[in-house]
Amino acid sequence: MRTDVRSGCPISLSLEVFGDRWTLLVLRDVIFGGSRHFRELLDGPERISSNILADRLAALVEHGLLTRSGDPTHKQKVTYSLTEPAIQLVPVLACMSAWGLEHLPAKDPQAAAARVLVDGGPAAWEAYMSDLRELHLGAGARHRPAPHAPSLGDRMAVAARASGRA
Amino acid sequence: MRTDVRSGCPISLSLEVFGDRWTLLVLRDVIFGGSRHFRELLDGPERISSNILADRLAALVEHGLLTRSGDPTHKQKVTYSLTEPAIQLVPVLACMSAWGLEHLPAKDPQAAAARVLVDGGPAAWEAYMSDLRELHLGAGARHRPAPHAPSLGDRMAVAARASGRA
């Protein structure tokens, strides 16, 4: 994380790390879209350019929000994983989703998936964060037992598919 | 609000409106700092430049997050007010504060004030939003009765002052 910052304010410090539209969209695609590779992220719905994606991925690794494994000389072969601080951005993204659903013309299927996330509230976000820990940090990193019910991610995917058929 | 957007995702749409570091810092200073005028905002802790501040204020008005009253030909005399959508960004900023307090080297007095905000949780944020409605939209816009206890804003100010004396 950066230390050459100009303010002690936690909002300002946070924005030094992720206060860039493309940075948060890349994190959204890793957190909610399951994207782990350069090519998948390049194919996201906002059509990020290759050079911006490479720049933002490098910054996310530098700031400790993503780690990369695989062959760093072949960017198509690198797998990106969330760190614990990145996983803890789920509530921030959920609050942004709630605001966007309320005030902007969000459309299906993304709106349907976001509605499941928002309506689930903090308990569902915590469960989703546990799922992300297992997926990105390993089974030992899970903070709570895996639920028997469908995961929030499954329910978001179901809602998105159902909206597409409507 | 903009309609010339490229994605139906509520996070992406939200970031089209406020996904810029300076935009969120200006909103923070209006929401938590009580700044209502160009000169006050220019004196914020991050030393925003005059042209960036003018640009972001114009965009916030265009996007329906701020309204301006007073003499628009004299920018020093204009008073900015939050709209209801802007007031509803309090939970987003609170979640960012929580993340920054946890993961970054936030410093007093801002850290002490943010801790009060974060620890208060959603009920305190709702009360603060009611206070903002009365201040920015008029007494009739308050959604809940004014509390007898010190407001969240008062408690944040007390914590910030106390940390400064420590």
C-alpha cells in the first residue's frame, strides 16, 4: 500500500488506492464476475482497453489488492487472485450497487444480479466474502463454514439468467 | 443524471457519476465537512486546484448531486446544497471509511471522526442523513424526528477535537 499520501483521511487514502473508475470495474469483474485472467477482464462489458487494463492490474498488484501467479512474461497465462483487503471491498461495491439501483437506469441482467446482492444485506456479503476467501486464498482462509443453501454468487447468477429470459 | 452510458451495471453507472477521486472528496467535504462554498472547498485538506474544483462542481450539478443558489456569475457567492441522491451516498462513504481505517494508515483527527461514523453503523448513518436533509433540503425534508442526543456530526467533531489534544 502507498505511504506517500497527502491526507490522513481514510476516504482520501482509500481513493488513492481504488478511486479510479477502471480500477473498481476490474475489481468488480474479479469479485463478482469470476474473471481471473487478462483476456477475460479485457472482455468485460465496458470494453476496457488493453493498455489501461495492464496499467490498472499492475497498480492493483502494487497496492496489495491482487496477487498474480503463473508466468509473468506471458500476461495471458497469469492468474490473478484477490487479497484479503480486496475481498473486504465487497461492502463498498454493494453500497455502490444499492445507490446505482436506486438512482440510475441500471438494466438487466446486471440489475437483477445486483438486486440479489443488495437485498441480501451484510450477512449475505459476509458469506460471499467467505466464498471468495476459499476461492482466492485457499480453503483454510474461509472465516465461516460453507452454507448448505445456494451461495449468494449462485443466486446472483440465477437471477441474471432469469432476467435474460424474461 | 447521464443516460449516454455504456453498461447496465449499477456499479458502472454509479462510477460514471462519482467514480473520480476529486468528485468524491468534494462530496466528502460537503457531507462531513459542512463546506458549502467554493472557497471553503478549495481549502480542503487535499489542496484541490481551482480549475479541477470548478470542473467537478459543474459536473456534480449536471449529474443532479448538488444544486447551487446565489449569484452564478460570482462563484465565491454561490452556495452549494446536497440533493437527496447525494445524501444517500453517506453509506458508500461510510463503507469506504471503514475500509480505509482497516487497511491504510489513516491519521487523526480524520481517523477519530471516521471511527465515530463507522462504529455508529447504519442507524447512525440514517440519522446523519436526516440531519443533512434538514440542512440542505429544508426542515420539511427530514425523514425522522431530530434526536435529543448529540448528532453524529457533533460526535465526529468532538472526537476529532479530542484526538487533536491527545
